[in-house]
Amino acid sequence: MTIRNAFEQYVKSLSSVYEKAEAESITRLLFEERAGLDSAAIITLGNETMSEAKANDLAWKLIRLMKGEPVQYVLGYCYWFGLKLKVNKHVLIPRPETEELVEWVIQEEGKNSSQKHRDIEKKNILDIGTGSGCIAIALKKNLRDTDVTAVDISEDALTVARGNAADSGVSVNFITGDIINPYFSDGDSSFDIIVSNPPYIMESEKSTLHTNVIGYEPKEALFAPDEDPLIYYKAIIRFANRHLMNGGRLYFEINPVFAEQLILLLTAGQFNHAEVKSDLTGNPRMLRAIR
């Protein structure tokens, strides 16, 4: 089979699982990452016969993709915020919306540091529910003079996160902990910045998700119970009331449905200046509050 024929066949096969444009995008990524054939090579070398080794490798990947497994898991990594991150079934695949959250934190905290000429003492950042470590690693790489701690309930997720930090050349303190029962932090620890992308999709929203999400990504990183959809936010706010410095900032990625309720929760507690920021699609997706 020629390279061009193989490409066209993969797009056709994946179009039974995805919309055609996404099927083509996934196929291009697969050919580039696994066969070293980018878009230009597919055109210029399209009439050449694909080697047996490459064809066999791609065929096994296609089988997994046809079952609905996300291409990031099939490859074993993804590209996100300039990082190459390992991902597997134990961690959520980092989303573009979370890139927007990280960009907001970096812009705001970099501005704060510049305005205050920064104390010699390092700022402490906590990432709650770190998963792949994406938020913690990106913040550590982009905010100088910070100590970053990241917590997750899953040891398997933390194994992935530690590997990603090492591969990215940054030092992050990864610890095991459950924010619902936060015994991971003693009474004296405090943070200047707390960031979290907690589970915020309601169980009743499952039907709106693609099968490659609900069938493969860790449910504990995605869903909150319908009877208490803000359970993780409430726990983080309680924790922040005890462990966030006065004047410290709390950043959330949020379910747009609950933006107003979260503002009320924050302002009823020890927080003010709650601000919601929309993502690129116009949905209220991020929230920042000051203690």
C-alpha cells in the first residue's frame, strides 16, 4: 500500500468513530508521530510504498483508535502548553481550556511579581488534583522563584506526574492526598497561590461526552456527584481558608453552569474580588479570588 493510500484508508476508517475533520487530524498526528511522515511528506512521498514495519505499527494503533481510545493514550503522550507530557489511563488528558487557566495565572502572577519587585523569599504554589502534573510543571517552568507543590489522591497519577516533571527539567514536590480529607498538609503550611482543576462534570452530563472520554479517561478526575456537584470546590475553599496567605490568590477551572454559585461560596467565606474569565469559546471557565 502506498503512503497516500494508507493515509486515505485511515481517515476513512476513523470517520466511523469521529467527524471527518477530526479523523483527518488524528491520522495526520499518528502518521507524523509514529511514521515520521508530516503533511508535506505525505504529499511528496505519497506514491512510495510504506515499509512493513511502519505499516504494522500504524495498524495496531488504528485498532486501538477504532475502539475509541484517545489518540493521546495510543501515542502515550500529548503536547500541551509547549510541553511533551506522558499520559495514560491513570491521568486526564490535558485540555486547551486548562492551558488558558495556566496562561491567566502566569500573566497575573508575573504582573504581581513585577509590580512588587518580588521579595527574596520564594512564593509557594499548590496545585490540587494534579493528574499528569501539567499545571504544576507549566507554572514552575514559567514563574521564577517559586516552590511548587502538587497533590493527587492517585499514586498511579503521581507516578506519571513525577516522570513528566523529570522529563521537563523542573522540580515539583508531589505528594499523595485527598482534598476531601486533607491530611497531606500540616497546620502551619501556607501558600501564596492555590490552583485547581477539580472534577466538575456532573454525572448526569455523561451522555454529552464522546465515548473516548467516558470509556477511557479516569472517572474520578472527571465527575462530581449530581447531589453535590461543588463538593471538591467546597473542600478546596475550606482548605484555602486555612492554608492560603492573606492576599493570596485562588484559581479554579470551573463548570460554566456553576460560576455564580462559586462566586457566592467564595464571597460568603474569606474571599473577595472574585473574578470569572471566559475561555476562547465564550464560556465562563476560570475563576480567581483573593483571600
